[in-house]
Amino acid sequence: MTDSRSSPINIPKKYTKSKYSFNVPPSDSSNFFFELEIEFDNNKKKMFRKIEDKKYSNLILIEDNIEYSKLNKFKISITKIPSHDTKKYYMEDTFNKKSNYYSNKNNDIYIEFSKNSVGLTLCTCYYAGIDFTETFISPPN
């Protein structure tokens, strides 16, 4: 019977100093306050507000019974709370109802409205701005 064990490979140990620095800040316990105002064709308005512990929110659900064909305008604002910087991220626009969905994006916000098979609206909004609580990798100075 032959010996079928493998023999170790000698790998030379060569270490070099990393050229990059890493920064992992403490975990961020911030929340995001989403505030969506929609205006209908008859100039009536409805407000949706949610506080989320993540950077996105499902603002309008099927259960809200919002008819997609009656939407006219929207205004969305997102505020990070608590925050030393009380900056509000903002977007507003008029709906283009030629298709079954509408989306819009700026540097800080992405919002998407879609129509289901019975004509009701779904809306999801994402905070897309730069968040300085993430891990950074940068070259040395």
C-alpha cells in the first residue's frame, strides 16, 4: 500500500507594508426621516411620513389605494436624524404618466413610482447621497 498523504509546500513568507489606510468608524445609529407629499389632478394633497433605520423606504403601498392615473406632482424630503448637520435633501417634480412607472434621481435621492395591474400606486425612495459613516480606503499621503 502506498502513502497517499500530501506533503506541505514550502511558501516563503514575505511581508510588505500596506500602501493603504483603512478607516472603520463606529457604527452609525442614525435614522432617516422620509416625507413625501403627493398632489392629485384635483389639487388635493396627501402626505406620507416614515422614519427608517435604513436608507430606503416603501412610502406608498397598495393598501393606501392611491390611483396612479390621478397623480400630478410630488415633493420628497429626506432628513438624517439625529445629525449634527440638519441638512434636508429635497426633490420635486411633475409626474409623467405615459408609462406604468416613473422614476427620478438627483445626487441625493432616487424615487420610483409604479402602477400595479389594477392601477394602484407603489412608491419606493432611496437616500443615494454620500454617507460618511461607511468604510473608506485611501492611499497614503
